Amino acid sequence: MAKRGMHISGYFPRLGLASLILCIISGIILTFYYRPMGNVFQNVEEITTLVPYGWFFRQLHYASGQVFVILMLLHTVDHFLRRRYRVYSVGEWNLLIVSLGLCFFTLFTGFILKGDKEGIFAGQIFMNILKSVPFIGAPLSKLFMVPGEGFFFLPYLYHCFFLPVLIIYFLRAHIREWLPDHKFLAFSATGLFLYALIVRPYMDIPPDALVGEVKGPWFFLGIQTLLKTMPATLAGLIIPGLFLLCLLALPLARKEGRSSAPSGQQGREGTARLGEAVLYYLIVGALCAYGILTIRAGIRGP
Ligand code: HEM
């Protein structure tokens, strides 16, 4: 239920959940026509131009997916800034962070599914990043994508099935009310329906078109910029992986300090506090740097 005078923090997850519901419904409608093989670009263009209300469901799915993930990001940043990881168990905090990562991966696979030049390009970059992992690169990349006729099939399977199921499974204990208050549902549905009705779908670039620059999805622009100056393993895996590790380790520092306090080891408590502060500001610094990189790449190109 919507509480009176609810803090802004309370709106992010509720509106996010309402957007997820709309996203899943519109996604299921799209799969009635979408085929992840053959001429995928033509198939998606047919959804936009020939299938009755196809353009509407595409826009609704796109907007609800973006809004859902952006609200999940804001919700996590809000928890982080209010240092809520101190009250969560390490396992619970880690599940939230992993779920957020999966949300972004769902957006990424959706971007590939468009089947246009940008989607194919993003898929190929992703495949190359995975292949660059020493020793296990080739089998690892085959878990997510294969070249040729089946290029879209695995991203399709992840996007429409594995990832949404995993996200919901991981969040099952964290979410108390699965059906948000009708006010949140009505507000999200009105906003997103209006967007889908008013904003015309973005012109997808045909796979064989000659274009100077191909951009990835907005949250990938920073990595795309780094990839220009660094090896794929460093820019695409090591740097994001280190960032993820810092986030996952955050509640651990605090736990270490607390568990040693009763035995009078105040020195350890002090070290743990310092460790937590260092991790916290490292994450804030990395987030700001990535934000600046993304905005710069959005304006000037990656
Ligand atoms: C966490 C949930 C989901 C998110 C965040 C999400 C997001 C997205 C995004 C951003 C796109 C690209 C749209 C574009 O740029 O035009 C997309 C495409 C697509 N999604 Fe999802 N989606 C989700 C769940 C689902 C589910 C559950 C299904 C089906 C059961 C589905 C089916 C599709 C299909 C068929 C496409 C390709 C058609 C198109 O590009 O319009 N999605 N999704």
C-alpha cells in the first residue's frame, strides 16, 4: 500500500516493479511474432510497420524495460548512499547487486535482439570480450552467443526466459509486495502508454548500411570508450569485475569489524571502518568517473 508522506526512496522500487510487470506483458506479446533466426532485422521492422499495434508494444516494451532498470539502479544507489548494506546480510546484499547486474544484462540482450546494425555490433563486441578471457574464452563465449545463423538464439533465450526468471528468483525474499499499489500501477501504465503512443519508434539501422559510427546501449558507452584504448579483457572484464568485487565486499568489511568488537579488539574495528570507508569512496569515485565517461561518449561519440 502507498503510505502517506512516503519518502522518495519508497517510489523507486514500487514504480520499478510496476514497470517490470508492463515490460514482461509487452515482451510476451512481442514474442508471438518475433523470430530469433533468419532475417531478424526484417522481422523486427515488420513488427513495427505491419503487425497491428506492433509499434505500440515495441515502444511500450522498450520504455518499460529502460524505466525498470533505471529505477532499480536508483534504488540500489539510494541503498548504497544511505549505507543500508550495514543492515543487510552479506548474502542478501550480494543478491541485490547480482540482480542489478542481471537487469543490465537483460537490457543488453534486448539491444542485441533488435537485429539492426547496432544490435549486431553490440553482440559482436560482447562475444569478442568473452573470447579474450585466457584459456576459457572460446567455451565461455559459446555459453552466451554463437556466430552465424544462431547468433540471436542464445541472447533471445537469456532475454525472454533465463534472465527474467533469475531476477525474480533472486529478488523473491527482498520484495515484500509483488503487486504494487494500484496507484503506482496506474501512474506507470499512464506514463508509459503515453510515451508509446506519442514517441515514434527510433529508426533502426539496417545491418548492411554504411554508417560512420555505431553506438552501443547508453550504459555500455563508457566501456566502448575504454575499449578504444585498452585490451578487451581489461576494459570489458577486469575493470567492471573489480568494481563489482568492491561492491560485493562492502558489507564484509563492516561484518569483520563488528564480529571482533566484543573481544575488545578495537584496532580491528578501526581497520574495518577504514576499509569500509576506502571501499565506499572508491565506489563513489568509480561511479562518478563512469558517469562522466558515459555523458562524454553520449555527446561526442565513444
Ligand atoms: C527484465 C525484463 C526485461 C527488460 C528490462 C527488457 C528490455 C528490453 C529492451 C530494452 C529491448 C530492446 C527494445 C528496442 O530497443 O527496441 C527488448 C527487446 C525485446 N524483448 Fe525484452 N525486456 C525484458 C523482458 C522480456 C521478456 C520477459 C520477453 C518475452 C517473454 C521479452 C521479449 C523481447 C523481444 C522479443 C524483444 C525484441 C523486439 C524489439 O526489439 O522490440 N523481453 N527488451
